[in-house]
Amino acid sequence: MSSTNTEDFDPKNPPPASSDKEMMDPAFITRSLGSLTKLEPAMALSAASRDDATKIIILQVLFLAGATLTAIRNSPILASYPSPTHGLAGVIGCGLIGSAVVDAMLDAGLPAASIMIASRDDQKVDKYAKLGCVRCDDAELVQTCKVIVVCVAPQHLRGLGSQIRKVGARNCVVLSTVAGVSSIKISKMLGISRVIRTFVDLVQLPVEWGQDGPPSELICPVTLTVSAKNFVAEKGVLQYSQASIESLCVDMGLRKRDSSYEATFAIVGDGEIGGGGSPVKKKKGGDDDEKKGEDGEDDDHPLHELHGFLKYWKDVISKGFFEIFAEEILAKDLPAFSDSEGNEG
């Protein structure tokens, strides 16, 4: 029996065991359970940082996915597909980050049928398949999707790369959430030229959140601002992202001038920065306007099923990013993204 004085016992701060025998006593274990399962301050901080980083990564993925789909929405190649919205976005890996990305995409209004998932976690894939997402393997995903989110551990990149190289990826942009591996290295390992990686500065994160700490909700002005600030912390990321999406637009059948405008508009909210011409949608007129509903959606548009997601991206997600990106461009007096002014391609 333990000799602890019950009158002085504090359940929040129980005394340590006086001997090895007492440490194995069920009574000691029961009364000390709270302290035994409590995280050390450093571990608790690490867990909080992980959750904060996950939140920022998800928002960066949502922004980049929305930017890419917005830019290619008028692609003649997409319009020729029997099911243009099928498998537009794909997620490889369904761990902590991967499943959070899929959840966020669905919550933001991306149709389940437009999301393909490749993962070894059958239980999670089953969960999303029941919601309407498309189960597939890595090879099928990279040959189908236009936006591919890679959410695997760094040690699995080489194996993933060997599988992708066997089949070859078609027109796509890869968004990497793999920590500590540069876009250039991932591009070489996967054999895909267009790779944009998410970025989180854990050192500056507590400062950016401010005294009140991170908000509980995923999408709000504060989280969007902090996520955007982290994204532009990497040198040249805006120009590289714009160039990657512009390249995809060209491969998807858009003219060079339109590709420049659409990609620049999708990344910074102003297509004229890159010297691009008028967007594709401005060249349509007359009877086309009569087909649009009250919210401007064209029911005959090949991607009309994505309207809810793209509208949410435009009205909510992109605004928080564009404000920070505008500050970045003005502060650094960045040159135009493209010097191909007036080229029709």
C-alpha cells in the first residue's frame, strides 16, 4: 500500500513514487494517470506547431489548386473531354496532411468526383470513396489529374518517382507538401517539370499569429494572411508559380497571350502585370451572355460543375493571398512576370 497522505494529495500534481514497488502499484498508476499522459511543454509546443503548419499548408494547397483550375478553365482540350471535371485534382498519400487536404477540398466545394486519391491507407480511401472520390493508383492519377498534391514522407519520394517515370505524367502541376525537399529536387525525382512546394517558417509562425494565437477555424482573414506570408517567404516563388501555370495553360491548348494573362491573374489577381492580353472570357460576347445565370455561371461551360469551388476560391481564398502578394510585388518592385508582351503564340 502507498503511504501517501490523502489529505495533502493534489490530483493535478501527484507526488512521485517512493519506490519501484509503488510505481507498479495500480493505485499509484490510477491517481497519477493525468500527469503520466500529460505532454511535456516542449512536446506540447511541437504538437501545436505541427497543427499550425498543417493549417498553413492546406490553405496554400487550396490557393494553388484554385489558381491552376481557374487558369485552365477555358482550355479547349478540357472542353473536348467526355467528362471534363472527372479527376481534375489528385492527392497522393492519405496521412495527416493528405486527408486534411482532401477534407478541405470537399469543404471548399470541389466536387468529390473531381478528386482522385492514391494511398496505401485503404481505410481512409474507403471513407472518401463512399463520398464520391475516385480510388486509383499512382500511375492512373498522374496520367489523369491536372493538379497533383504530393503528401508523402520524404523517404517515399524515390519509390513514387520510379512508379511515375514508368508511365510518364501528362499535363499537370504538382503541389508538394513534402517538408525539407526543394521543388527542383522533387521535379528531378518525379520526372515532372512543374512542381510548386508549400512553405512554412516555424520560427516566425508564433510571431505572425500574434498574441491571441492561431484562430480555431481553418479559413479566415488571419489564417489566409499568415499562409500567404509564409508562401512568399521563398525567393522567386510567385514568378515560378506563374510560369508553371502558364506553361500548363499552353500545353492545355490556350494561346500564349491568353496563357500569360490567365496564369498571372490566377497568381496575383492582375493579369496585366505580365503584359498579357485580354483574358479568353472577354473575347466572348453576344449570345453567350444570355446563357449565364444570375451569378455569371455559364451552364454550358465544360467546368460548370466546379463553379461553386472556383467562386469560393475567388471570393474568399484568393483575396487573402492577393493582398499579401500585392504588397510583395510593390515592396520589391518586381519586374513583369513575362517579357512576351503582345505575343499571340
